[in-house]
Amino acid sequence: MDAPTLDELADRLGIVIGDPELVGQALVHSSFHNENPDAASGHNERLEFFGDAVIGVIVSRLLYDRYPLEDEGFLTARRAALVNREALAVLALDLGLDRHLKLGRGESEAGGASRPSVLAAAFEALAGALWLSDGHETTAATLARLFEPQMDVLAGLEGPLKSPKSRLQEWTQRHRGLKPVYRLVTTNGPPHEQEFEVAVLIDGERLGGGVGTSRQRAEEQAAEAALELLLADAEAVERP
């Protein structure tokens, strides 16, 4: 099967891409660029950093306009549900980004095109590239079309959404009588594009880790990982 073209991606997005080279770079994983330095002008990590902020601003505005009477906690929880790694990976798959990704041989053989972290990063990089290529208005309208179906789904759920950190704290206080502690493990990269690695501990035991372009995002991922572990263990204990 022939590799999909940027024209196909543009059709899916419903736009005419102003800077195809930049948008193409959003789909280049660092592993590919390392193995083929002359095949692309760069990889997508800087665009991922920028796109993370772009998505945050646009989704925040969508929620702000949609829920004029709700408080910060309500809006924050919904934003977290819309822009977490798994949610962005689903949007990336809906756009077929897995077929557009350029991966190094090792990353490709390891299933990188289906990894949520790789897909979410590509989606963020795409958002950043679209902003730089076609401007705020086009990017905002495009992302609104992509996110609004999920916003409709969340609107139909009963009860307030809570972030992974809030849910983890409720679980640990209820079952352990303790609060989770978040510890910064490492910070990598220059000041303008840092990546944070965070671990979450309960009574001194590490139960999850997360990586993100902000400490808050890394903490949310760590909390999500810890919740998955705790709930799986609880389910195993309850089995006959």
C-alpha cells in the first residue's frame, strides 16, 4: 500500500495546508531523523512542545465558551479528560496519523506507530505546525471540529469529571488514609522546551510515573498510572 500523502491529511482536516514542509516535519519522529538526517529538515519535538500549548489554549477557550457558569475546577477536569495522552492518541488515529508517521527502524519494529505516547506527540506537533503554517483562526477552527464530538460525549456523562490526581487522592485517602506525594525525578532539555519526569509515591512506595512537557502534565500521567495499578490490584484481591 502506498504511503498516504499530505493532501490526504489536508482533506481529513478540511483545510489547505500553507506550509507542507513544516506540517510534514510534525510527523517525523526523532528516531527517523537520527537514522536519516538528510531525509527531513528536522524532527517533531520542538513542534510537540509548541503544539501542547496551542491545544491547551484552544481547548480551554472552547470549554470557557461552552460552560459560562462553571468554575475553574470543572473546566480543568474536562480539559484534562480531553487533552490527556490517550485522548490525543485516539484523535491521532482518527486522522490516520499512524500511517503518516516517519519512524526509525527500531521504533517502527517496536510498534511505535501504535504507541499512545508517539501518537499523542504527533498530534501535538501537528497542532503546533498548523498554527505556524496557517495561523490561529484556521487552527482553532480545525481543532474545534476535532474536539467537539468528544466534548459532546463528556457533556452527556453524569456527575462532575475529576482529574486523575483528584481521583487518586480520593482513593488513597479512602483506602489508605494517606495522600499521594509527587516527586520530580528528572528535568531534561533546555529551559524553553523542558521535559519533566515525575513519580508518585504512597507511604514511600512508588506506584506510578509520568513524563510531560509540564510538571502538572507529568503528575497527571503518574496519577493515572498509579490508579490503573491500584484498581487492578483491588480487582485481583476481590476475585474468588
